[in-house]
Amino acid sequence: MRRLLNNGARVALAVALVAALAGCGRSVTSTPGDAPNLEEWVAGVKARPAPPLDPLPVMQQFEQFEYSAQTLRDPFSTAFAPGSSASGPRPISDRRKQALESFPLDSLDMVGTIGKGKAQVALVMGPDKVTHRILPGNYMGQSDGRVTGVFEDRIELVELVPDGAGGWLERPATVSLDDE
């Protein structure tokens, strides 16, 4: 019985395959007489005139200017800037950097204090989750921030920032105790 079903399935498959192959030999849309009509249509399209192109935009004429101030002082030079003298605040270039100077000031958190009065020490946690002891005179932040005072609720410091003319400006800053 199984063999009979198996042979029947083979015969049905063979008949379907022959019918499919028989249909592949004929094309429904193309006949031998269609080729000249197609060639005439292509020739007609090629014979049509091309649509006109848009005109090119008119180029704007610019006024010519001759620069004649080569001999004058360079306005972008910091050689004669008022803040470029040797006096005034400057970062100490040969000073060894401290641990909290590698982090931005706003990423540092004051978490508490130890001691009282002038012996007060601030506890500051960096983004690396390490707590550091801070005294007046220590440095923290990426702008050469020197600690000027430690209080129970804040740390006061002075940062050095460039003034844009080759000099430096002192800017006060604070890091406050987080009340969580």
C-alpha cells in the first residue's frame, strides 16, 4: 500500500513538472509580429526634440577689495595685549598635579568635614568613588583651583582661567556639601 501511494505521488509530481515545462516554452505577451512595433516606438521617442534646459543663474559680481594693511600691527597678536605682561596671576607650570585636578570641579562632591576651626579638613569624593582629604592650599578641579577655605558646608577656592588675550583671570568657585 505504501509503495502504491509512493508511486502515485511520483506520477503526480512528474505530470505537474511536465505541465510546468510545457508552459515555459510559450510567452503570453510577445508574438513575432510585436518586434517591428517596438522598434518604431523607440525610433519615435528618439526623434522627439529634447525639452529645453533651464537657463543658468546669473553669477553675482563681487566688489574687489585690495588689502593694504600688511605693514600695520596684527590685531590678533597677543604681544601688545594689556594682560600679556609678566605680572598678574599665572598657573605654576612646574607644580606636581594633585589627584583631584584630573576631574572637572562639577564632578566632585563634598561629603563632609573632620575637625573644627582652622584644623578643619574637608572630605571630597571624586567620580572614581574615592574620598580625599582637602586642606586650604590644596588644588582641585581642572582650572588650577587652589583651595582658600574649608568650612562645614562648603569649600571655597580660586580658579585660574584664560582671559583670551594671553593672560589669566582669577575666578572664585565653591563646592558645597550635598544634603542627601
